Amino acid sequence: MGRSGRVTLSDVAKASGVSRATVSFVLNNDPRQTISATTRQRVMAAAQDLGYVPHGIARALREGSSRVVVLNVDWGIEGNFSRSFVRGLDEELAEHDHILLVRHGHSIPEATQKVLDTIAPRAVLRLGEAYMQGHAPNEEDWENGFAANAAVQIRYLAERGHTHIAMAMPDHDFPLTEARLGFSEETARRLGLPALERFVVPRPRGAGAAAVREFLQAHPEVTALAAFDDIIALRSLTALRDLGLRVPEDVAVIGFDETEHGALTTPALTTVHIDAEVLGRIAARDALGVGTGALAPVPGRIVARASV
């Protein structure tokens, strides 16, 4: 082995009894070289036995980029959507002999540049970037995109007779907050509902209850809370229970981007389930420059439980 302990091309060459150049031709499947099947099999067997792994940086220099795709996921974009997106992206990249590197949280430009300089990624993606940059939804977005998922939540409440709805919000902004609010408000407008009210449900339990009490006292006409996500929905459920209010008889609550926790509460949380695996696969194919074929987004769906 090499001095670093990493198996090198020279180690494979020595074990298979051929030159280092021949090993390189075989492992890179160089079509310009004529190498016998017997030699190829011997080299591949030696590489497998030794556990040889190609040097990523060296290969990046040869190919112009590595076989790594970087995905940046901002804080707050967490839940079934991000997990399923990452799963689809990872699996699709693997099928095309690429690997995925996921970076969570806010990244300063200097740190990002170090990553790019080190691994020379094939592509760098950011989850939800188009909407963060103010992408205006088209009809496709309203059929099976982010706008459609936001619409599912508001429409479900409206179909159950709720005309005065409030958005229960987190106590700090997330990258997709404005886009999400815009889609929900546009949905209410399309349904002919009054403008959505909005208020913040803060993290401390006592503060959350106080915020809900103050809001409902100021807006007694509100009969349903559409939560920004399941976490805010659970805060709202706890606050309503602490205030002695019944869910859904007094106030209905619906979550968004289903987590497993909503099924464990009393009453169990109605929410919106979003499967973004196919979106991850589409993103992978776009990054690699291959056709997306028949892949198409799957609209969000309601998980009906007892809170609405």
C-alpha cells in the first residue's frame, strides 16, 4: 500500500502484474485502449481484493468536475418534504454513478467556496432556491408544485365550512416563509374567502398559550388555524388545550409537511403529506443533463385525523 495507507494504482498494478498505465486504462474504461478481457478481469479482481477507491480530486482534474453533487438545505426546511427530496436525489444520482453531499444550515460564502475548490462538484443545488428568488408560480406550480401543496391545506379547511382562517406562524422567518404565505393567501382569494389572518405562536409553552389567547380574543370569528408546519401545529394544539378550548369543536388545527409526531397527539393532527422523492429524481437528472422522461411531481395530500 501507499505511505498514506490508501490503496493506489501502483498497488493494484503490482498485484495484477501489469503496468500502472494499464491499470489506469482499465479502471477508467478508456475506449481508446485495446486491452484483453483476461487482463481486464485480472486488474478488476486485484482492485476489488485490495479495496481500491479512485482518488476523487485526481479524477476531478481529469473530468473537469467530480462525481459529487452538493445540496444546500437551509435551516427550517426540514420535514418529510426535505427528507423525501434528499432520498430521491441520492438514489437517482447513485443510479448514474454520482454521490450526494448534503450541507445543512446557513453557509457563509467563504466556507462554500472551500467546498467547491476541494471537491469540484458536478453541480451545486439549493433546496427551494427558485421560490427563494421570487419565482412566480405558473399553472403547473398550482397543479402539482409548492403552490398546490399550500393550496391543499387551505382548501381542505374551506371544504369543511371554515371561512375565517388564520395562519399560525413560527417566531422567526424561514427562507420559504414569504412564498408559502403568498400561495396560501392567493388560495384564499381564489376560493372567495376573507383575507387570511396571521399570528406567531412562540416556542415557550406559556408564551404560546398567551399568543393564541390574545389572537382569538381579537379575532373571535376565526374557527381554524392553518399552521406553517407540524411543529407550529403542535404548539397550537398545546396552547388551545391549556386554554381549555376544544379541538376541533372550538378551533380546528391543520399541520403541514407531515411528521410522525402528529399521529401521537390528542387529538391526532390532520396535516398535509408531501412526497418530494420524484422532485429529487428530477433535480438529479437536470443536474446531470439527462432527460427526465415520464417523471412528474406528485401533489400533496391530506392525512385526515381528528384535529379538523
